[in-house]
Amino acid sequence: MIQKAFSNKKKIRIIILFVSILLALPSTTATTEINIDHLSTPETVKAIFITLPTALNSKRMEEITDLTKRTEINSFIIDIRSNGRSILFRDDPETKNFLTKLHQKDIYLIARVTVFKAGWKSWHDPSDEQHWEKIAIASRHAISLGFDEINYDYVRYGAVNEPQSNTPLSERRNIINSFFQFLKREVRTRTGHPISLDIFGSTFISPQFSIGQILEDAVQNFDYIMPMPYPSHWRIGSFGLDNPAHHPYQTIFKSLTIGWNKVKDDPNCIAKLRPWIQAFHLDSSSPMKYYKYTHWHVYEQIRAAYDSGSSGWALWNARNRYEEFKINQSKIKD
């Protein structure tokens, strides 16, 4: 009996030792942690916009990424939050891996965040500070996953034909400006990463108190101001042009020069200019109609952006079809 008890104790000790060894071994199922190596902002950002569905389509991403090999495109602006929903691809490790592979190709990554637009017929209350917090958390999370910069769109009240607010017009500027300051503090300062803001081309030229978006306020809080002065979006006769869409250089140069001259010498201005460029087919006619945009139209806008003091540019095409503008056949030069 004594011998049997001793034998059992010995077996138990052996089992405990075996289990201890197993616990000390590295787990083969544990997720490998990916270190995030962010890229510095290029001296001249030359970006294209990418929707979330495109970013999740491996074949399309291979085609788009190939543009960076054959052109001067060096940055992607990727939609991560659309129609009020928090969307950051799939799970975090997969997202980090996706972004790391793009970084390895020296592609600067900008996350585009849709702020107050919540859908086709709905709008978040711009004064809702709980929503502010959600935006800041999503922004910081995006940076932790590997994005180098956060770009904000729809930071305003609803415009014409969009949901309207009961907030008095006299209060809207202060509310939007407070949110500007919040982003500067809670995202820019806390992460040390740049933030950029999209604004209407018309807002860039003159204050839009109805939507609360004022250029003079924005340049004090964002690293980059990204106006959308698409030639097709100006009325016939704007800037003395019979059809602005047919005169891409003059339209972009005049609109950017008028706006930037108002703020560029402001001692409180921390922003640089980086406009969106029309890379889609649309005329200035009313009602709007198809007008083919070519490589020449795109190049003329970029040339005007440089001539008006821009530090970069971003091409917008909602379908992410940039190949048709033949930017792969003739590099865009500064």
C-alpha cells in the first residue's frame, strides 16, 4: 500500500512538471503582435480616394496599389467611417496587417472619417458631445492601427437639400468651431498625428454661417485644409468663365487664390493647403450632365493647385476608377 501511494505521488509530480513545461512554451495559436511604423507626411501629398468596399477588395487594391509604382501617387485616403457607422475593416490584427503591407510600399495612409452625416436622410446633431467622443475614439483607434493622418468630412450642419437643424444660425459657427478645437486637442495633440478637414469650394471663398463652417476658424485647428473646388460644381459664369468645367486651370487657380489669400498670413494659421481634384465626368451645366474629364483636365487642376500655393492634392472619384485618366501613362510633375 505504501509503495502504491509513493508511485501515485511520483506520477502526480511528473504530470505537474509536464504541464509546467507546456505552459512555459510559446503559444502557437496566439496572435502575433504587429509593430506600427507610421510614415511621416510627404512633403507633397499626392493622394487618391479609396472607398471602404474597394479597400476590402483585394483585386482592386492590387490594381490601385500598382499605380504607386507607375505614377507619383504616394498616399491613399481610405474611407473608414461611412454614413454614421463605425467601420474599421474587419478585426484589428487583419487591419494592421493590411495597413502594414501598404506602408511597406511607402504609401502614406489617411483615414477619411464622415462626421455628422448619418445617412441619406439623417444627420447627427453637431452639438452632441457624446458623438464628438465617438469620433475622437474612432480617430485614435485608426491611428493605433496604422493610419498616419485623419481626414474629416461633413464637419458642418446640413446644407441645401440635406437634413436641417433647429439650432439657431447665430450659434452654429461657435458649435462647429468648438468641435474643431476638440479634434485638435483630442486627436492631433493626443496622438501627435496630423488632421485635415474637407470644406466646400464655396466655403473656402466666403463664410457659410448656415452650415457653421468658417475657413478662418478651420486654419487654426487643422494641419491641412482640403477644399473641394471641383470645376463642375461652379455655376455657369463663375469667375467670368462661360463653363468652369471646361476651364479647369482657371477655375481651380482663381478659387484657391481667393480663399488662401484670406488666411495664409494669419499668425494663428497652422494649416497648409491641399485641395481635392475632380477626377470624374461632370459638366457645370444646370441641370448637371456628363462631360468627359481626361488626363489633361486633371493635370490642369494639379498645375493650378501648385501655382496657388498648395502643398499637395487628392484625386476624387467615387468609383475609384483612376486608371481611365491615364495618370499611369504620364507622371504628374510638380
